[in-house]
Amino acid sequence: MTRFYSIRFRLTATFLAIILAVMGIISLFFYNTLERYYMNNIEESLERSGYLASDFVVGHLRGQIDSVRLSALAEDMSRQAQARVLFTDQQGVVVGDSIRVGGLLNQALDHQDVQAALEGNVSSRVGYSERIQHQVIQVAVPVLEEGGQVTGVVLLSASLEEVYRTLYDIRRFLFLATVIAMAVVGGGSAALAHRFTGPLESLTSAARKMAEGKLDQHIEISSADEIGRLAEQFNIMAKRLSYYTNNLKKFAADVAHEVRTPLTTMGLLTKALKEHEMEADQQQEFINDLDDELERLTALVNDLLELSKLEKNDIEPEKVAFDSLLRDMIGEYQYRFLHAGLELIDNLPDEEFVLYGAPLQLRQVVSNLLDNALNYTEAGGTVTVSLEKEENELVVKVEDTGCGIPEEDLSYIFERFFRVDRARSREGGGTGLGLAIVSEIVAKHGGRVWVESEEGVGSRFYFSLPLAEE
Ligand code: ADP
């Protein structure tokens, strides 16, 4: 049943119907014109011969009529006109017939056309002849005296066998032409439809496989037309979907892994506290360790919640005086840097910069970058925060003289849970999600993040944000 709804079937059927209709109309028109042309031609020729004969026999129908002579004349004319020729007198009685044996000599003809001719009119008709068992055309022409008096009729009748045979041949030719046209068009449209529907079938099959969970689908693109473009977009979509799904799976595994580590430690600590006798200060140490792990777990869950919030909701932007926000944060961090033996330098220009954004999230970006600079820079180092306006965006740079990042890790640095040095990150309370959150927030604000770093020398973290239009 679906076959009948397929594009291939409908396209081919439509083309065939169109070609059938067009060929039908053309054939009908062509055939009718030709038939009329032949009939008119033969009728005119018979009429001309009739007039000629009428002029010729007018003298023979006066007074005593000589049937033998008239029949001989009729026979002569019959040969020229290629038709049977009859003469009647003014009563419609046959006085000459080109057919000698079995002719109609001396018989009265009461055909309508003979009657019409006796009244002075030329008439013609097509009818069936029992004698020759075929269609014939008959023309009756009056024989007129000079005064206009009708003295007889010339009746010519010609077989239409030849004409009908020719018309039959033409009909056969037209039928054959229609069949050939339909075969060519049918084949052509089926091939064309196949070309169109082939990629659609591949698309359907790939989409079905995706619905079954096999997301890693790719279709070969063979054309640059609309279907080719659809296939191209499908490939992009399938790749993205597969990428996101894999990422999601990896993320879930990573989360489980990240949660398991503090949980295992906490389990061991709790077991030790429960099962072993220990001094009060050792007990306190264990409890402190438990507290640290709990804190780490809480930080991880908070970061995860932050990320999922970022993914779920769009930011609600408001006007932010970004230079003041940065200056305030540098002020807030001064004590912590001082405490760690680091210098935090404010290298901001003395200018106001306004942009649209979510202030809490922008604070989070700066705070994550400053926390990292703090964590990954040894005492005695410096961290500098600068701000520059470039065309219609602001670029913030957080530069440290810390441990730096190996070149091969630079491209992974903004991925979730990526850490260069896992132990060091954990020590500093890192979750491995800080830069992922930075990148997500900046992207939400229409900006970019990037990093330049050299191991043992330091790192420069940049992020850009579009400025509010004037
Ligand atoms: P973490 O919580 O581990 O700091 P982030 O996503 O903030 O997670 O950072 C990912 C990793 O990038 C860190 O583990 C660290 O190895 C590296 N990193 C981030 N900032 C710096 C920096 N300023 N200097 C050196 N390495 C850094």
C-alpha cells in the first residue's frame, strides 16, 4: 500500500498521465484535421467531376435518351474520376451507369441527395455500400439547362476504403508514438524519481537507526541540491547528537568517579573512627579530614548544580559597570593573596565600561580565575588583572607567574574535570569544573575564553565580553 504513496510512484504516474493527456489531445486534433482534409478533398474532387460531367451530358438528356451511349460516357468518366458514375433523367430514373453488369439502369432512385439534386442543389453524404461492402462518399450534382431547368442528375460515388486505410495507418502510428512517449517518459521519470528518492530512503533508514539508539549515522552526499543539503544538515545533526550523547555519558561517568573518591575516603575515616580506639587528638584529626572531604563533596555538588543551572537557563542581563565589578573583586581578594605571599596587581584603566550581563555570574568568572591563579602560583609570585577595550568588546586578562600549563594540555583546559595535576587541584580544593563554568558563563554572555601559558613561567587567561551599545 505504501508503494502507492511513494514519491517515485506518484511522480511517475503524474508524468504518465500528463504525457497521455497531451498525446491524446494532439492525436485527436491531428487525426480529426487530417480526416476532414481527406474528406473535403475527395468531396471537392467528386463535385468538380460532377459539374464537368453535368456540362457534358446536358445535351444527351434532351429528347430521346440513349442509355447505351450514356452508360459508355459514364464508364469513361468513371475511369477519370475514379468513382462510379450514374446519370438520371429528371424523374430520378437511371439512364446511364458506369457499372454495366448488375448496375442500376432504368431503376428509379429516391435517395434524399438525388431528390435534392433534382431540386437544383448539390448534395453529398457518406454511407455504406452493400455492393462493395465498404463506406462510400456520394455526390449528387444537378444537370442544368441554360435556363436553369433541371433535366437530370449526375451521381458519383467513390469508395473510402483507401482513405480509411490511410487514416487507420495514421491512428496506429499515433498510438505507437504515444506508447513510445509513455515508455520514454515513464522510464525517465522513474529514473529521476529514483535519483531524488534514493537519498531520502538513506535518510529514512539512518533516521530509523538513530531512533533505535545508533546515533553514529552518516549519509553519503551525492548531490548539491535541496536533498543534498538536507543530507548534509542531517549528518551535522547526527554528529552533534552523537557527540553530545557521548559527552553526557562521559560526564556521568566522570561525576560518579569524582564523587566516589571523597566518599571512599569518608567511608574509611568513619570505619576507623568506629572500629579503633584512638587518642582524642587523633580522633579530632580524623574528624577534620572527614570535614575536608565533606567540603570537597559539597563544592563539587555546588559546581555541578551551577553548571546544570547554566545549561538550563538563559541569563537575565542587566546593566553592569564592569570596571567597578572588577575593581571590587580585586579588593576582596587582596587579603587572601597577601596571606598566600602573593601580590595581586590592579592594572585596570581609569575608565568606565558598561555592559549587559548577569553580575553574579560575571563575579563567578573572575573569582574562578583568581582562585586558580592563587592555587597554581607559588608564594612570591604576582597575579595581574588587566582590562582593555577592543573595538566593541572588553578583554580581561588574568596573568600569573605560576606553574603554567603544558602545551599538550592547553586545548583540554576548559573541559569538565580536566586537571593537569590532580593531586594539586584537590589540595587547593579544586573540583576540575572551575574553567568549564567560566567558559559556559562567558559563552552565555556572547564572549570567548582563551589561554596562553608556558610551563614554569606562568599563564594568561583571557575572556572577552561584548560591550553595551552606545
Ligand atoms: P580546578 O578546580 O582543578 O582548578 P579548573 O577547571 O579551574 O579546575 O582548572 C582545570 C585545570 O587547569 C586545573 O586542574 C589546573 O591543572 C589547570 N589550571 C587552571 N588554572 C591554572 C593556572 N592559573 N595555572 C596553572 N594551571 C591552571
